[in-house]
Amino acid sequence: MTAFGWCMQIEHAEELQRYGYDYIECSIAPLLSQDEEAFKKALPLYINSPLPVKAWNVLFPGDIKVVGPEANETIITNYLARAVDTMSQAGSSIFVFGSGRSRSIPEGWEHARAEEQLLRLLRIIAEQVKGTNLTLAIEPLNTKESNVITSVAEGVHYAKQINDPAIRVLADFYHMDEESEPLETIVAHKDWLSHIHIADTGRQSPGTGQYPYERFVAQLKAAGYNGMVSAECTVKDRAQELPASLSFMKEQWSK
């Protein structure tokens, strides 16, 4: 059964629970970027959250490069070990690899070398999550945010080369709309999808714009997708938008 969540800071977990959401999706990089004392103080908020932290995004901070001449495998591997341990302690199941600033290919760097680095990264992640309940969802980003992995098909191209059940792909309604990516790509790549992000026109709350939700949901149903769906967008009025968007989502998915 489809579960609905929202990408928000952990401080809003209780509020989301009150409105009836199933989980919260938080950002891992800001948590891991704190000093050790602040991290130890913050971690229990995630482990004991009133709403489970089932998913995470912002895998890497912008200053950890995973592509290009600055990519340092020791730094990356150590960082990922901390991330996997933290997410496992929180009882999470999905973590998202968007991180446009970290993965974008620097000018003058060969695409083939960048692809090798990304595949190496995905293999390291697959190895590190063995024995956990975590699955990585590669997030295609629009071309304003990254110059590599900008479509679901490209994300699947990378996942297929790893061919590990822990490496899957995310479909983000906003990024797909920005790139005019056909919604049919969801069904075409159904076996590789593990997570969904949604928004509406102008990257606002679901139900406030003109995105073709009926067509999007129809594709997800045709693909047999019944996992988690996270809203990732700007919220101007939480008290109004959070309950209204949940009602909208439930209505769309119940048709």
C-alpha cells in the first residue's frame, strides 16, 4: 500500500504525524556535518521520532565531490560508513542520491571517467549496505541542478551496470516535468523504481498547480508501484498545505 511522506526537518515529525502522514524524509548530510557533540545530541531525535524516518535525501554535502579530480575515495568511503550506520540506527529503508553539487562533472573532465567514478561509488554503496534494510535510490535531476543522470532512463543505465538489488532509481515528478521526460518512462523502467518524489507547478505543494497527476498516478499503477511517495517542495503555509496535500494525494491514488 502506498505510503505518503514529506521531505522536512526532523522538528516537523510530530506535526506531520498529526496530519496523518506515514513517515518523514530527512536530509542526512546536514546531520553528519555537525560536530560530534551536536551529532550525538541530534541522533536520538531521528531514532525516537514520533513519525518514522523511513527515507533520507541530500546524501553528500556539496564539499564532498564524488566526480572529478577532487573525488577522494577514502573520504567518500568513511563518510558513507557513517551515513549507513546512522540511517540503519533510525530504522530507515530508502536513501536518495541526488547531490547535484557533488556529482556534477567538472568542466574538462571526461564523461567516461565520470561514469567510472559514479559506478565505483555505487559499488561501494552496494557493499556498505549489505546486511542492512537500506536501498539506494539514484535520483535523476534536471539539467539546471546536474549535468549527469538527468533522466530516469540514465539512472537505470547506471543501476543496471551494478545489478544489485540495493541500487535502484527514483522518479521525481518535478525533475521529469522540468526535462519534459515522458511519464511512460515509469512503466518502461518499472523494475528499477524504488522511490518517488512529487511536487506541483513551480515546485510547490501537491494539488496547488497544474501537474498532470492523473496521468502520473496511472503510470505508477500500471508499473505496479506501491512504495513510498514523498512530497519535496516549497511550503508557504504548513497548517494549510500539509493536510490539503495529503487529502489531494490520497484522492489521486484512490481513483
